[in-house]
Amino acid sequence: MPPGGLNYRNWFLSSLSNQRKGAAIMDVFFISHGSPTLSIDDGLPARHFLKSWQNTIFQEKPKSILVISAHWETSEPTVNVVDRHDTIHDFYGFPKRMYEIKYPAPGARDLAKRVKQLLTTGGFNRVKEDKARGLDHGAWVPLMLMYPEADIPVCQLSVQTQMDGTHHYNMGKALAPLRDEGVLIIGSGSATHNLMALQPHDGPVVSWASEFDTWLKESLINGRHEDVNHYEKKAPYAKKAHPRPEHFYPLHVALGAAGESTKAELIHHSWSLGSLSYASYRFSGV
């Protein structure tokens, strides 16, 4: 019942406004997933960072999770629509036990349909569905550490390497309403990713990787989204840090979903093999 002296319409509008103010708007994240050995190597600081996720980074349990993974490349934006995920071991020459890991997270059919709807409304005229694909290691490796129970519905969205950063940023902008719907959006790639330039395990970080990584941090924290969208022209050693763009585009989607006024926070920073940055970011605000 509305309180005395306040008519029902005003009470209803006031009540609705308070609900909106109290509604949780999900932060958006970019995770550098680095090497697949993150799944088993306790010597990697990034592994411990992800294992502490629910205690130190993000205590709220999402309704569902949307992962934009560097390891799913398609010509058109594509979502997977499945009931239960297979675990795709899309890597070669690693220890046998890595191929025995399973992450049987439930699919998120409703989320997949919603993603397709939002992208179509946002001007992406050709959005496809894949009704067989499971989770590649860009999705299941971080998720198995963050949410080991594998009880949260997951949907995966592909990247288009023939397109540019702005394309992916605009994909993220179209997906921004999901933040109000209990969906955790995660871009999973790498801050730097040049597998031909990896260094010895105990070697120092090479200068080109450090310079690109620092440029990225400063650009994100200072809200220079257009610079990030055009990183090929703006960033030092851009082509060295990312010979191919697939591991960087998940960041653009996350940044677009967070919005122009987002506040970027570096939530983890470590290195592996001298040039592989595990820098990970939270994007908060409205």
C-alpha cells in the first residue's frame, strides 16, 4: 500500500525509481588468458588471481556469462546456442592432463537469442547461430578458475579478424543493455600476444612488449577509447605486440559494452615468457 498522503501513481513512480537506483549494473572485464597452461601451472600468478575471483574481484554471482573469446574467429558475429557445453581442447603438444580437463557449463540459449537481438538492432545485419560449438580454451580456462562449479549458463560470441577495432567496439556498445540484465560480459584475449617472440622462462620482459603494455594501461585509464580502437596507428610496437588482432579484439568488445564514461582499473598484472602480458582490466561505471 502507498503511504498516506501520496497518491498511487507517484508512489509507483517513486518505487520504480528506487528499484532502478538499487539495481546492480554489472562491471565488464577483459581477461588476459595467456597460455593454456594457465589451467594447470600453479607457478603462474595469473592463475592465483583468477582462482581468487569470487573472493576478491567479483563477489556477485551473475545470472549468466557472455564470453568473447580470441579463439573463435568467424566471418560474421556468431553466438553458440547449446544446452550443455563440450570442452574444446584447441591446443597441441601440451601435457596429457590438460586434455582431460572438462568444464561442462550449461549453455545460455536465452542469452544467445538476446545477444543476437541486440546486435541486429545495433546494425549488425548478419548474426549467426552455432548450435554445436562448445567452449574453447579462451573461455573454459579462465572460467574453470573463476567459477569452478561450472553451474552458471555461458554463451560465447566470436570475433571477426577481417574487421577492425571499431567494429568490435560497436559490437560491445550494442551489447551494453546486458549489464542491466544480470549478465557478466568478459572479453578473453591477451594484452600482448606474439607467440613467435616468446622468451626463456627466467628472462626479463622485452622492451617492445613493456612499451605496448604501458601504452595500453595509460590509454584505458585515461579513457582514450578512440586511441585503443585505432591502436595499429596509435600504439608503439602494435604489430609486434599483436601480429594478428584476434587476441586484442575481445578488449574492444568489453570496452564498448562498458561505455564511453567507464572507469578502467588494472586488476592484475604479470608476465610470462618475457613478452606475454597477463594484464587484466575491470570497466565500471555507467
